[in-house]
Amino acid sequence: MSTSTDHESGSKRPRLIVALAGLVLALLLLGAGGFMWLSGDTAGPSIGGPFTLEDGNGRTVTDRDLHGKYVLVYFGYTFCPDVCPTTLAAVSDALDKLGAKADQLQPVFITVDPKRDTAATVRQFTASFTPRLIGLTGTPEQIAAVAREYRVYYAEHRTGPGPNDYSMDHSSMLYLMGPDGRFIAPINAEQSGEQIAAAIRKLTS
Ligand code: NI
């Protein structure tokens, strides 16, 4: 049994662990903010940054390609049995609730399982929620780099001896980025579409 953010197995405990992971992230963000304050930098904690990844059609997508719109970023993986699909369904619902305002928002899913999540797998997955959702994958190194920028935790959790016998433990958080690519705020991923829409409305008004 993993002691880390194993939110994918069947017991009740993983929910608590995900909540704890969220708390740890919040503390990290606060810590980063404190550090920035101490160092005299008023820009706030650094979340996000430049990346080069690949979309569901195999086209290269960089962070700059997304500038001009608010971007809602979520890290997960397509084989996730529970949390990722629930979150992305809520994001899709939030887009509906936002109405015309959703035109200013680009939702992006970035896989933390590049070994199994090929471009085609990611495309099929994101299309099942909403055609507006961009899914991104990359080499293990590219994924590691972007996850580090967003302070996303992820790790393989072995479930058997075969090469594909694993789930991914990963932190679950939505990141709202501004049209200039700068981090605005984290949004709790364990909310309804209505709540996520309300948070986005508040943060973009
Ligand atoms: Ni997941």
C-alpha cells in the first residue's frame, strides 16, 4: 500500500489522502509565497512556465500557443478510474454554466502517464468530455518538466507484475492561468461544475 497520494484504489482512504495532498500543495504555495516575500519579489509564487508538449493530433503545443485566453490546467491520466474523469466532467459542466464567458477560457488536460497516454489515447479521452478540452502528452522528460513547473506530484503505483499493471498516484488540482500565461489561483478540483464556474467567474472578473 502506498503512503502517498493514491487516489485511484477502491477504498475510502484515498479521498483523505488526496485532501492531504491538497493541503500539502497549499502549504507549498504558502511557503513559496513566504519565500518570495522574504526575497522582496512581489510576483508571488511561481507556478507554471514554458513547456513544449504534443496535442491529440500529434501537433506541437507550447505555453505561448495558449496565451491570449485564460487557461484552466489539470494534470491526470486517461486510465484513471475515478478522480480524473469526475473532475473533467465537472470542468465540462462548468464551461456550459459559464456560457459566453467560456469562450475566453481554454481547458487543458496534461497527462502524467506519458508511457500509456499516446496522442491518440489522449484525443479519445478528452473528446469524451468536451471538444473544447485540449489534451497534451509528451516524452517522460517533457512531462516531468511541466509537472515540476506546476508543482504536481505523480508516481507509478504498481498493481501487478506486467508492464501496464500500475495506476498513477497524482495530485489533483485545477490551475487558473491568465491570458499572459501567469498563474492566477488554484481551484479545488473536487467541486461541482457550478462551483468551478463560480470560482472562475470570481477570479476572471
Ligand atoms: Ni486521477
